[in-house]
Amino acid sequence: MTLRLTWVQPEDLVGHELRQAAEDGRDSHALAARWAAAGGPPAPRSAGASETPRPHLRPLAEEILDALATLPGSLSALEPTAFGDITAAAAPASARGAASPRTEPGGATPGGEDTGLLQRLHAAWLGRAAGCLLGKPVEKLPLPAIRALARAAGNWPLTTWFTARGVPGELLAAHPWNRRSAATSLAENIDGMPEDDDLNYPLLDLLLLQRYGRDFTTADVARLWLDELPAGRTFTAERVAYRNLLDGIEPPLTALHRNPFREWIGAQIRADVHGWTHPGDPSAAAEQAYRDAALTHTANGVYGAMFVAATLATAATGTADVHRALATGLAVIPPRSRLAAAVRLGIEAARATPDFDAVVDRLHAELGGYHWVHAVPNAALVAAALTHGDGDFSRSVCAAVSGGWDTDSNGATAGSVAGLLAGHPDRLPERWTAPLKNRLATSVPSFDGIGFDTLAELTHTEAVRP
């Protein structure tokens, strides 16, 4: 049996890089024709390797990838990656609507500590886990399949966990669950929170702050990953950056070198701790998320992380509603970028149309040309789901997952925001929290089996640290 590592083979990356070139305004027609003439595959629907290994194409693939990297892009002025250029393009700090942290009634300890924040963080951790777990069994499935499976179980509009109970066998055969997740994420199988990269990265960011403090550098993120993150638990842009580190390439080139996934959702799912630990300071949260994201992502991939971090920093105060939080998230990224335009589309569509299925259909019609793991469509869907949910936890996570694309990541982000807004773990419906059993599985050292209450305490320590 031959072991073939996905997401790093040059011949697998060319199709994705050609697609990325088309999206960011590089004229790659001549290189695409040369690749096709040699029998090179287009970008597969899945993020990894094509079905048929083609190692004979590797020398040509390396040449084409390097040539693609030199092509000028027409969108670079509107979508910068340097932090100074991003902040120059974004709204002034005075317009970002930052709020002051609130101590809830009876919540302040004699030492002035905000126990309300501790409870909000506990709810955010639980919300992130529940939203992720809800989306796990249907990750990678197309939207019609998600709808068909839920309808067959009497669970549409989506209101609770997916299940195979009552679903006809022929439908399950036509639309199989995510094979790696169904054993732990269908309603009949849930027994605590299983491992997922959407939870591994918040754990790593806790370690990052504990080890290096808030002034960590992108190089510190790289050091932590090499020390604590198993390479096999990385995917897409994160795996390419990891490979680049091992090849001696240093950040920020780790995000650029033969990395066609650099505008996908990976940095966005790493943003939560940066927002949670900066209640009332969305600018600082976004800047911290930027330093993390720059290891692996550029432009819209970075903006997704900054948008989520600033949104969460605003929601963490306990004083802002979801609409103000989303507006603050938008204010920290370039307004003429594709991600900002997509988020505005998601918000506007959800406000205009009460039927969320119709909102999703519109987003898929307008943004469906992107890969299902790309940051742009997924950020739009999360913004639409949170707007539609209007602060209600169940509506928010169910809307995010029911919209398809990267279902577990979108459910996790929506659950994190909606959990913060709920303000206390007891305000989350028990059907979402009880199956988690206050237990998280992970391969991140020292965290396996940890409780969400303990994670909230650790996060709170970093949030209030001077």
C-alpha cells in the first residue's frame, strides 16, 4: 500500500491555484492551457488529491505553480495583506462601535473580577462545540442532500441533531454521511465532544497566549505548531504552511509558497480565542487574529479571521446585540474586498427574506462558484445565519449548518457568537449541551478529556490578564 499525503503534492495543487488565479484577477489562461494539454487535472471538488495519482506531472506542476506566483493580480490594491494596508482601507477606529465590558448584576467579585464574562466564555465554548458537532455528519455533502436527509427524519427546518433513524436506506446510500464523523456526531451516537480541528485550534491559541502572551509573533505561532500540533491534524492551508516550515520557509512566505488554499476558511476557524480575550476591543482582537492568520493565509483568508475576532470581541462585552457585533466585525476589514461584499450580501439577504431557505438559495446562486471551503461564501453564510437568528442560539446554529458548504466550521463560529450573546451556559438549550457531557477529545497535548468549564476558566484568565 502506498501512502500518499494529500494537500501538498504539486500535481494536486495546480488546479486549485488556477482557480485561485481566476478569483483574484490573474490572467492564467496560457498556463491553464499548458496544464490541460499535459493531462493535468482541474481542481477536484474535495480539497485534497485527485482520484488518480499523477506523479509524472510533478516537474511541470512545480514549474506552473512558480509561474502562477509571478502573475500580477487586478484585485491586489483592493485586497491587501499587509496589516498597515488593511487598517488604512478599513473604517477608522472611532467608527468601529467598540463597547465597554459589562459586569452583570451580582457578577462582580470583591476583587472586581467580571464573573459575567466567565459565564459568557463558558457558553461560547459550549456553543462552538455544539455548532461544530451539529455540522459534522453533513460536512462535504451538497445542499440538496443535507435538506433531503433532514426532511426524511422530520427535522426540516433544522431544529436538532441529524439522525439516521427513520431515513430510508436508499437515501442514506445516495447521500452517505461524512464517514469520519457519523460514528460520533449523529444523535444516536453522540458521547461527548469528539476531536475536530475547529476545537483544536482554540486550544492551541490558549497555549499560544499562555506561552508567549498577547505580544506573540507569527513566528511564535509557527513554533507552537511544530511543538504541539500533530502534522496529521492539519488540513489545506495549514498543512501547506506546516510543510513549508519543515522545508525551511519562514512566515509570511509560509502562506504564499505553493499554497492555493490561502484564502480558504482555515484562519477564520482559529479566530475565536483572539475575540474572546479582548471584550470591548475589536481592533486589538482583529490585530491579534491577523498575526495568527498570517502564518497560513493572505487577503480574504486573513479578513475572515479578523472579521470573526472583532465580531466576537464585541459580543463578549455582554452589551451588544448580534447586529452591532457583525457591523463591528465588518468595520475592521477592507470594505471593497470580496469577503466584505459577501458578508454584506448575507446580512442584507437575511434581513430582506424571512424564509432562510430562500436566503441560502440566493447565497449559493451568487457565491456558489467558490470552493465550498473558501472563506468568502462561508463568511457570508455565517453572517446571514446570525442575522436571521437575531441572537437566538438554536436558530443561529441550525441556520448556519442548514446552509451547507463548510457545515461544521460555520456551525462552530455561529455557536461561538450566539453562545456569547446568550451570556450563560444555562441559557443554552439542554438538547445541545447535555450530549457534550462536559468532555472534549483532542490530540493537542494536555487537553484531552478537558471540560468546557475548565476551558472557560483558562480563557477568562487570559482575558483579564493585564
